[in-house]
Amino acid sequence: MELTKKSALRGEITVPGDKSISHRSIMFGSLAQGTTEITGFLNSADCQSTISCFRKMGIQIEETPQKVLVHGKGLHGLLAPSDILYAGNSGTTVRLISGILAPQPFSVVITGDASIQKRPMKRIIDPLSLMGADIKSQLDNGCAPLMVTGTPLHGISYSSKTASAQVKSSILLAGLYADGATSVTEPEISRNHSEIMLQAFGANISTADKTVTILPAEELYAQKVEVPGDISSAAYFIAAGLITPNSEILIRNVGINKTRDGILRVAKEMGGNISLLNERVACGEPVADILVRSSALHATTIEGEIIPTLIDELPVIAVMAAYAKGTTIIKDAAELHVKECDRIYAVTKNLQAMGACITATEDGFIIDGGVSLHGATIDTFLDHRIAMSFAVASLQAEGTTVIEDPSCVSISYPTFFHDLNALS
Ligand code: S3P
């Protein structure tokens, strides 16, 4: 995919549904009694991986362009799959489903692609084992394939070392089946979509400061779920609109949950002209239209509790920082090493190839922005967020930028290049 510099980006866009919320709607819908109706569902490779896992466990899921219907069979309705469960590239699928599999009355293997087989799973194996679960990394390397042998679980109080919604959600889902209360305390608050949606499905779940507690449930009940647009996908258009002169982009219907809105706070802090319009709440999730206009950006420091609220946006924030005046420091983000690829390495390598002054640190980056960038060949490491971030970087780079393996955007945003093109 070859991309060149743009003189303006103008128009309206509706980004696809939130990936985290879409996964959860299939999972909780499968475990509920009755038919869950999902609108705004993200039809992407990652969410299809979750659908495929539940179909293999006997759940009927109907997909139409307007909605997805999940014919749930209740908390105890899953069937033993005749095959291994395959999660593709999706960490959310492996980690959350492991929490659901641990208490089932059957055994199953769950795995995924080459990237998934390198991602750390000890972070869920450890707490689930404390609950009594029997989960083994088959290669004994702390990664998938995971062999899960279902067994009764007990409630625990767990202090997680990482702020991770995948770890928190995995434990809470196991907690639905435990013999007593289960609580998870995080060092910083991670995205809370599981808490919001589990409560709507009838679970007894409560949050106090950084601790979430769930009680064992008799049943969950089917719901209508409206999935808002994904702020992680909107982030590319926020950055694109800010760095491209003469631009004005209206991004409609974006989820702006406080546990996800770090990109908005940082973009404003960098001098970005961003307004929220038409703020509302849908299925417990705050939503707004976001109006972005070109802005002269300046550097900032990003660290501490804001990090989990923008963890997936850090690659594109690094691109914004390369176009901003001054030195931006990003720290406390060592988690970037263990995403779909090592995003500290991938961002540094590719921004350097475009002529930026960026230094990788153990837990982030130091970026001396405002140096003019030039086109380069971008190694995406097959990571959707690297591909989209560097498509944004190309918009103000001199010459041609070549994105290798651009089809990896299908993980979270299959129509990304089409949508970006439509604005120019
Ligand atoms: C997600 C949580 C985050 C995020 C991922 C989706 C989720 O991962 O990076 O893209 O849906 O719970 P961690 O839990 O590893 O931080």
C-alpha cells in the first residue's frame, strides 16, 4: 500500500464498533439465558475469532449486516468442543475465554496465531490457578496453547501487578462460577466494559476505587447491546485531522468512557482543537461525536494512571509527538512490549526510518518532535495498530510511504484505508 502527503482531510466518518465491547457482547450473550441482540458490532477478524470459539461450544450466532443475534444457553449451557479453540490474533479472546473455560465440566485447548503464541498468559494462569483452575501452558513457556481442564473454583481476592482489563475480566468471569465472592484490585484502573455489561446482564458486580468484586451468579439474562464506535479506531482520524493542515473531521458515535479517553485528554494537552458534540449514554457507555480541526501541536509528558486509558493509542500518539514541537516523553508503558508485536520496538524502528528523532526506553519513548519526516517502507510486524499509525504518519511526510502487509488492519478495522482515502 503506497501513501502520499495530503493537503487537507475533510468530512464525516463513522468508525466501526468498539472491539472490546463487541467481544464481550458475544461472550456474555453466549452465557446468558435468551437471545442477545447486538447492533454496531465490529465485524473484524478478532471478533470473528470470538464468534468461532462460541460456535464450537454449541452457541448459535446469527450475523446480518444490521445486527448479530446470540442465542445464549445460560451459564451452564456450553458444550465440550470437538476441536481446539482458535483465537487467531486476539489476546482478548484467549484471556477472557480462559476464565470462562476454567469452571466448565469439560477440557479444551485454546490457542491462536504466531503472535498469540508469544504473548504472556501467566498473568491469567496464576490468578485462575489460585481459584483452583487447572490450566497448563502446553509448551511450558507461559504462553498458548493452553490446556484448560474444567474444575470447580473458589472465590479469591487478587491484587494484579498489571493494569489489564483482560486479566481483570478473565478473573471476574471465572468468579461468576466460584463458590464465593471474587475481587480484583489493579494498580491503575483499566477499561471497565466488562463491569458495565456484566451488571446489565444481571451479575452482582461492584467497584470501589481500584477493586472490582463479583458474586457467583445463578444466571445471566440476554440484553440488547448497542456497541459504540471504537475510540481506538477514531484515534487515527483524531491524529490525522490534527497534523494535516486545513482539516476538519467529524467522527460520529464514538465511545468516550473515562477508562478509554486518554487520547482525547492528551490531544487537548498537546494543543489539539477537539470538541465533543451530542454527548449521550448508550447501554451504560458514554458516547459523543468528536470534531477535530488541524492544530499546531506541542510536546507533552504521558505517564502514570492515564496510561491504561490510552494504551492501544500510544503508537499513533508517538506519531503525533513526532509532528509536535518539543520533546515528548512517554513512560510507564512497558506493556507495549507484549502487545500484538513489541510496539516500542516497532514504533521506534519505523519512525526512525521516516527521519524522526525517537529513542526507545524500557517503558516508552523520548521523541524530539517537529523534525520533517519523509516516506519510508513500514514494517508493520503484522500489527494492525502499527499499520494504521504509520498510515497517519505518511499524511505529512515528504514522498511515498509504503505500508507492508496492509491487510493486517482487518484485525480491528477492515475498511480503514477506504475510510482514510474518502476524507482526502
Ligand atoms: C483489552 C484490553 C487491553 C487492550 C486490548 C483490549 C480488552 O489489553 O490493550 O487491545 O478488551 O480488555 P490489556 O488487558 O492487556 O491491557
